[in-house]
Amino acid sequence: MRDLYHKRNSNFKSTIKSAPTETSMKMYLEDLAMEEHKLSFLKRSAKVDQWNGHHARVNICRMKRGFILTGVGDKALRLWSAESCKYFDEYVIPQTNQLVDYDFDENKIVGLTNSQVCIWKRHGQRGISQSRKGIFTRGLCLRYIDPEAVIGCEDGSVRVFDMYSGKCSRIIRMHAGPVSCIALTDDQLVLGGSTFGNIAVADFSSGERLGFVKSNYSPTGMKTLSYNTHSYLLFAGSTSGYAHCWDLRTMRPVWETRVSPNVIYSVHHLSNDMSTLAVGGLDGVLRILNQRTGEILSSLVTDAKTMPVSSKDNQEVVQKNVRSLSEYTTLDNIPRYLRPPITCLAIGMKKIVTTHNEKFIRVWRFRSSILTG
């Protein structure tokens, strides 16, 4: 793998004067993995695994460390293998509450209802802890950095909630209207998108609002945010179909591209990837964008033909082919059942999981040949 990296990066090879250290070899492998990930998206060669994962429609998915967590819509969050689509576990939502948003890690799941934070343990003694009601007014979105959960609220504030003491530690005034989406940075910033089309930037520790980033073209509301720690770029999707990118070091737009005629519900990228961005929304087309320019690299939908690939525990997984659309393709010519709205997406290495406000879940698996070619 070292020799392959040198072959593909001859200029970098000349800077290495001795055998690679453990650190430099780790850099080799990480760069090679990101190149493999990027090329798999550019080749547009993919298959989709699809299965019915819930009893009712679900519209949110998260993916971490080979696991997929799906939910919001019925009364349970469900955990799956990203590789085999195998069902692992279920986490029941309290009957009196309706889950709005959630995230998870290897130890716990943190969920948000309209008025409470719920925490499930993934291991050991099972149980659920809930915050007191009335700590915040109608929560709309959630992100967390242990030990604090950050909640975007309808009244325009962001509430910082200590998950272990059960107390609200800070209230950050972000907007005059609802905070529709939030993102957190490693350098202690909280970013809050609004239904008015701008994004407030505040200091996480002090609560001081530092400024706003705005769109030059789209005055409509922001639906989703994704921040790249390595490049300092902030990505957003809006209700008017625009994808946006700002550099937080300058607080200025890098690019703004209308990629869809309808609302964009979700934008996401692999944490170490600085090349590609996945975008999905109401029109049901999965698009891959260049993070630096906003150029659409590929537009994908599924084909009508399906083929069963496995059936375990009454769970049938079918496989679908993927069709790549040209820039001249008219969406009205593609049946709606081939492009159900993408309500949420999450990215893993050479794969994307999507939910569609339906009972089924999809995992898009991309292929490339960098390691064999």
C-alpha cells in the first residue's frame, strides 16, 4: 500500500527521505482511503440495498462506525449493520412523546422531543433517562458534544443542556425566528440556521453572538447544515433548492448553486473528506457535489428492477440498480416511485444511507478499483 501511494503521488514521494514512520504511514492510508472514497462516487457505479425497517414511515437516519440508526415517525429507533443490513437492537420512545431529532455514539443515543431530552444506554443495564419538561420551548433540532446537548428552539434560541445534571446551562439568542438546523465546530462555535435564510455564529462557551453568514441569492429558510472541520467550510441546504458553502474564517460565501427545483432536506460528507458532498431533498435525486466549487459531479436515482439478495427474520433485502442522470435529463420523465423524497442521508466509507418518509431504508454502495487497478 505504501508503494501504491508513492506511485500515485510521485511529487510527495520525493519529500520522504527515509522509511515511513507510523504517523506518516497513517497519513498514507488515510489519504488513500479518501481517494478511494472520492473515486467511488465519481465512477457512479453503485447498487442499492433496500429493506422495510419500520412499521410506520421514518424520516431520519444516522451512521457511525458501521452502524445505522433510523427512526422518527414510529415509536422506535432501530439499529442496523451498515454492511449486512442486519437488525441489531430497538430503543422504544416514551409513549407520551414524539421524537423530533437524535444522534448517537458507541455508548448512548441522545434524542430530542418537543420538550425533553431522552438518553438511551447502548450497553449494560438498559434504560432511558429523561430531562424535566419545560426546560426549553419546542425543540426543533439537536446536536451534542459530550457532556452537553445543544438544542435549536422555536423561539429563536439555542439551549445548552447538561445531559448528566439534567440542567440547562446556557441560553444563546440566535435568531428572531425558529432555529431550524444547527452544527457544532471543534473550536467552540455553534452555528444556527433560521427559517429566514441566514445562519448565526455564536461562541459556544460564552454565548456571545459573533455574526451572521447569509445567502446572496436565496432568502428562503435553511433546512440543514454540515461543517467540515478540516477545511473550515460550512455547507447548507435551503427550501428553494440551493446548496450553499461559506468559509467560516472569512464569513463569506465560497459558492451557491441551485442544484434542485425543490427543498433540500439533507447535506452531508464524510468527516475526513474535503472533496465530495452528498445532497438530497424533495425531488428524490441523490446528488454528489464538489465541496470546493459546488459543481454537480453526479445525479443518481434507482432503477425499477429489483432482485432479492437475502431474507432473514422476516426481513427481506432487495437490491436495485442505480441510474446516473445527465444534466439534460427532465425529472418529470422519471416516475416518482423511482425517486421518493430523500428526507435524510448519512455518509460512510463508499456508502450513503437514505430515508424517504417511508417504511423502507436504503444503503447506496459505491465501487471503485483504485486498490486493484
